[in-house]
Amino acid sequence: MAFLQWRRFNFFEKETVKDPETDQYFDQLKDKNVSVCASGRGQLIVGDFDGNIYLINRQLQMSSFKGYEIRVSHLHQMKQHNILVSIGEDEQGVNPLIKVWNLEKMERGSPICTRISRAIPGNKPTSVTCVSVHENLNYMAVGFENGVVIVYKGDVTRDRHSKSRTVFENQRPITGLSFKTSGRDVILFVVTEIAVNAFNLTAKDQRETLESFGTKLRCTVTSDASHDNQLVIGRQDAVYFYQPDGRGPCLAFEGEKLQLHWFRGYLVVVGKDNKNMPRAPVLGTQGLEMNTVTVYDIQNKFIAYSAPYPDVIDVMCEWGSLYVLAGDRKLYQLQEKDTQTKLEMLFKKNNYTLAISLAKSQQYDADGLIDIFTQYGDHLYSKGDHDGAIDQYIKTIGKLEASYVIRKFLDAQRIHNLTKYLQALHKAQMATEEHTTLLLNCYTKLKDVSKLDEFIMTKDREVDFDVETAIKVCRQAGYHKHALSLAEKHAKHEWYLKIQLEDIKDYHKALEYIGKLDFDEAENNLKQYGKILMSEVPQQTTQLLKRLCTDYKPMNKPLVDQLSMDGGLQHIQKANAEEFIHIFVNNSGKLTEFLEHMVEVQPNSSNLVYNTLLELYLHDMMHERDIAPRVDRERKTLELLKNPDARYDIDHALILCQMNNFKAGILYLYEKAHLYQQILRYHMEHDEYVHVIDACKKFGQQDPSLWVQALSFFARKEENCKAQLMEVLSHIDKKNLLPPLLVIQTLAHNSTATLSVVKDYIIRRLQLENDQIAEDERLIKQYREDTERKRQQIEDLKTSAKIFQASKCNICNHPLELPSVHFLCEPHSYHQHCFESYAETDTECPVCAAENRKIMDIIQAQEQTKDIHEHFHNQLERAQDGFSVVADYFGRGVFNKVTLITDSPTHHRTPQGSLSSRIP
């Protein structure tokens, strides 16, 4: 028997059902002549040959109602609805009736019967052999002994909404019916003793013959969703599974089969007891034929339970258990053991493979499966099956601590197993840096370059390890090629350059690699490795730096990108040149080339760039021995200084020129900084008489004191400087830069400066002084006369009458008419209407107002400033000539007490109509 090859277990506990109220065996079916059983919706349903239907709930409380007058032949309990479909007979003879009961609605202790219809195919009375109802309650199929199958379409619970049709006819009784929904299609399996057929009820009853043999009654069942709701039939030789399109798997379970049932993924087979298998006698069942109830785990391929029962009437599945109704009218319960108990039984027999399969089928949680894998691995390890053990340990990755496995396989003889585990650890992306290190060390110890290549250098391979750790290990083990490949593949630029420059020393490739990097990476790596590259490949490094600091684009990318081709603005990336000056520390020639390029393409370069370039020029110039190259260097240096775009620091450049004694540069920078005094002093220090005079002529307009300094300089010289002195004196005289007395005192210290040198100068100055004295005396006399005249005028105004004789208005120049307004100032006279139109105030003469306002503003300003004592004292302390400050304040009347008489008769207005306003 093929099924004997399957392992047998006792995963179900058998017990006889007891009444919870009496604690005695449940015997309420003892006297019942049971004809059919069903189960579902929380109850067991039994029909008998007297037409009664019994309902047994979970508390084993039994109720009954009269379903038929004669007998009940078939029961079908819906799974999703509390609807019971029964077939039986109310009259003698062959006259089956279909009744549909709504078990949720009771009337007088019985459920309501919602439908009664006769089951007679073609008016030919015949017995019903099987019935099946679709869960959507729209299809019901009835099979008959004469080989006819009728399908009722419509509401199964209502007779009037249902239409029937014959879908199949043959000469053999129908032994099985089953519905299956496949997409939108409704399939009806029809089984006879000689064939298995499938009808597509939604496609005009299209028929498909699946098998040319069938089975007998009660040997068909439909599997659950875990096995895709397949049709299962049992034959003498095997159990067969069917889909609508053909036969599926076949299990060679030999032996005569009486019933087939399905329970939670198990196939339950009731068969005749095998007389060849010795069993203990079953007490109290004399005269009953023994049947065997066998529970098969189809998925895991083992027998979960097998035991003999006396003349099994039916097997029902409810409340998570199997209930076997035997011929002795006892009800037996088969309670499945919990998963943990079943696993422990398998562990005791070291049947770990089956335990794993069972746990998976029972949807065991991940932690539970890991425990099984671990126990299985430990078992295999203890037996010396290291290959099998490592396969199990690999399944624990992610849950079991990796160190637990690694410690077991650290022995050198098991390095292959350890390598396999570490590879799986990396593939699961659960490896740490230490695991990567260990795996690579395993490869290097095994000298397995092919595995190392596969691990590291395979293209398009998913990265399941820490790249940096792998690079470190390969580098330390001397596998520079692998380390380099890893670094390049995973864009570990720093590691790539370290290996190229420090280990392989291929400077050209390192520089080429930097040139392909993005801007930020290229900039950072050139800062880091620029010195060593400059020392080894100076020309290529300088060229790369020029690219980096102007308009950088990686060498492996097009010069014109898509954005530019579309007309967009191209983003220019460039580094700061001054940040790379330090890498030229031992190569001033390349630094000069680099900086010259920068100031040429970027005239707005920083002052550090220009300062450094100037320093390089001056350094080369000072160390140049040949005349021609030195002159060329001086020319380039001066051109740089005179370049209007050059942004060097003047002070820094001046120091550099002074340190290198570059005369042309010093003088140019003095002039650029307007340091004319420094230019003159430079020529004086070098006794360059001609250049002293030339500097005074060139810059004397901006700084006249240069001539005074030149006079002091030449006056200190003992050699004959008569020509220079006379020229200097000439300019001092023209611009009146020094008092004659100071000039004489300055020249008195020079023994070579004779009277003939200053004779003409002294005569001119004395003549000018005399002319000035005469002019001052003339002005004094004039001011005295004006003052006396004003005083007399004031006195006349105070003491004498003023006669107004004007005949014309001073505004409109028309003859004067009354009323008129007269002022004492000239006097001025106006028409009253002219005066009111033009005068700003009623008390002021319009003609004299402007002049008077100027005088009043001057007086007011003097009044405001004469009280600023702090300002006066500060000015007095800072002034070189304090007397001139005091004289200025005296002249402004600061020290005079000014009293303004506001009611003085400076003008007189005659009221309109007064006698004084009338001119005779």
C-alpha cells in the first residue's frame, strides 16, 4: 500500500462525547434510525428514516422537527447562510421532495420552510442520489439514480423565482455533485461511476470530460480554499484531485473507500478495515462491521490519525473537531492536538523536516520556525552533518544571533561551511563589518580568487556587504586589484585614490580618475592629494587645476549638456584658485604658470592670487643673473602692477617691492597710493637732485609742501646746489608757500647759500609787503569814512524831520496817490495797494528787505556762534597760530556786546487818512 510509506502520527485525541448535564455518554441518537447527517453554522444535523430532522448545538442540546412524513434522504447545510436544504419523501413510492428551511426563523418550534418542490426529472419518478447548492444561493443541482442532473437557477429559497433545466443525462446513477466558482464562471462537477465531467453553467452548459472513470456514492468531496477548492474522488486504487480543466495530483491510497470528508486541510477517508492489519478488539460492537477513519495531511504527506470505528454512519466537521457517528449510535470526537504538541512529538522522533513543513502549513510565526530550524541544525551538527546543519542555520538568519553559528564553524576544517553561511548572511543584508571581514578572510585563506571575484567584481550584483570593510580587508591582504575595483564600482573615491597613490603608485590613473569626478569630489580630492600629484605629475596636475578653477566639467561627460542645447543658462562650476596655492610649495614655475592662467581668464581673481604672482615675479627677478631675462621679468612685474584689473593689495605689494629693491615698482606704488612725500623722500635718500626737482614739479600741484621739503633738503647739502635752490625758491615765491623769514632761517644753515641766491627773492618779497601795507591803509581809511557817514545818518534820523518828496511809487513807478506808505530808509514811497501786494510784512520796506535780511542773517549767525565757548577753546588749542583764531572771533564780534533796538525809526508808515500821509 503506497500510503504506508507516509509516516503515521497520532495528532488527534479521540474521546466519546458526553452529555455535559449528565456526564454520561451522549446517547440521544441511540434509538434513532439515522439516514443522513450534515453539519455547519454551529450545529450537527441528523435526519432519520422517520422523516425527523434533529439539530444538536454545541452544548449537545438536541431539538427536532418533522421534516417529512416518510423519511429524510439528503441534507445540505449552507456554510455562509443558515439555510438547510433537505430531500425526502412525504408519500409512499418514489416521490422525492426538495425543502428549504430557514433555521434562523422558527414557527411553533420548527424552522420555517421557504420552499417545497418536487424533484422529478422529466416526469419520470426516480430516487435522488446527491444534491449540491452553490453558496450564492442561485444554483442548486440534484442528481438522480437514472443518471439525470437537474440544475435549478434562481433564488434557491423560493420556488417561484427558480427555473430548472436538465444539464446531463446518462445511463449510470449520479454519485457526486460539486460547485466551483472560477472567475466569473460557475462550474458544476458531475461524477458517475464511469466518468467525471465539468459543466460551465455560465457558458451554455459547456461540457468537459475530465476522466473516463468515476466513483461510487459518498466518495466525492470538495477541498477547501487552501487546496483551491478542487474536486476529490476516492477509488479503490487512489484518491484523485480535479480542476475544471483536467485532473490534478493523484495520491495512491489503496483500499476500499466508503466516505470522503474534508476538514481543515485534511482529507478524511472512511474505509473498510484491513483484515491483514492486527488490531485489538473493540468491545461492545459485536455484529458491526469495522471501518477505519484515516486523516491524511495532504500538504505535508503524513497520516495524522487512523483508528477503527464500528460501522461509521457519517463524519461531521464542526466546532474545530471531527465528530464520528458510529453504528453503535455513539458520537466520537476527534480533537486535533495543538501545533506545539505535534511539533514536540516530531522533535522526539528527530523528524525535523516534517516539523518544519507542518509549522509552515499551520502558519506558524517566524520565531517558532526559527526555533525549529535551530534545533534541526543543532541535531545535524551533533551527528556530524555539517553541510546539512549549515543549510538549516542559514534559514535562521535575521533571528538567530549569527555569532552562535559562527563560533561552531570557526575550526579551519569547517571553513567552507562558514563561508557558505557568511555568504547567505550578506545576501540577506544582515551582515556587519565584522562578518564582511570574516568572509573576505575566509576567501583569502582558501585562496579562492574566483569566489572573491564573484563576491566583489560581478557586475550588476546586489551589494549585500559593507563596501568600506571589504576594501580594507582586500587592501590589507594584498588584493589591491579587488579593492580598487570595489572602490571604483561603489564610488568610494577616497579609497580608490589611497590605493592608487599609496599602494599601486599609479599617479596618472589617479589624476585621470579625479578628472572624471563631479566638481565637489574633484575639488576635495585635489586639495587632499594635490601635493603628491604635483610632485609626481606636475604638468598634468597643473592642467587639471586650470580646468577646475575656470569652468570644470568631468572628462567623462559632454562639454555641452542638454540644458545648454535647449537654450538654458549653463551653470559654471569653478573652485577658488587661492585654495590650491599651497600644493605648489616645491614648484614655483608651475605655480607661476597656474596663476598667470588664472589672471588671464579671470581678471577679477582675488588679491591673494595677484599678491602671490607678484611675489613669484619679484623672486624670479632677483635670482635671475642674466641681463635680458631679468629685464623681461622687470617688465612683466611692472605690467602686472600697472594692470588696472589687478586686485593686489597695495601695502603688501609695496612691502614686496621694497624687500626686493624694485625701484620702478616702489615709485609706481607710491604714486598710485598718492604718497608723494614718500616719492620725494626716496629720491632724497638716494641724492637724486634732478628727480627731486622733477617730483616737486610733477606732484607739487597736489602737495605744495613738497617744495618746502625740497628747500630744506637742498639747504642741508654742503655741496653747491645754487641752481636747485634758486628753482625751488622761485616756486615757493610764486605759490607763497613760506614767509620770507622762514626761508632765510632755513638757508642760514647752508654755508654755500650766499646772498646772491636769495637777493632777488628778498627784494620781491619786500616789495610785495610794501604794496600790501599801502592797500591795507587805504582800506582802513575808506572803512572809517563809511562808518562816520553811517553814524551821521543815524543821528539825523533820530533828531531831524524827514521830508517825503517822492512823486512816484517805487513799485509801479506811477504817480503817487493817496493813500500812500512812506519808509525812512531812502526814503521809499508806495501806493498802499502796491505795498500790500508786494510787501512780506507790514513793517519792512519791500525794496530794502533783501539787503536788510542779509545783514540780519549775519548778525544772527554771529549771535549763535559767539556762545559756543567749547568750540572756540578746542579750535584755539588745535591751531598752530592761536592769534589768527582770536582775531577771527574778534572780527565776527564774538567779544562785543551787541544790542539791537527793535523799535528804532528805520521806517515810518503813515496810516491811511492821517495828515502826515498827505503830500502837499
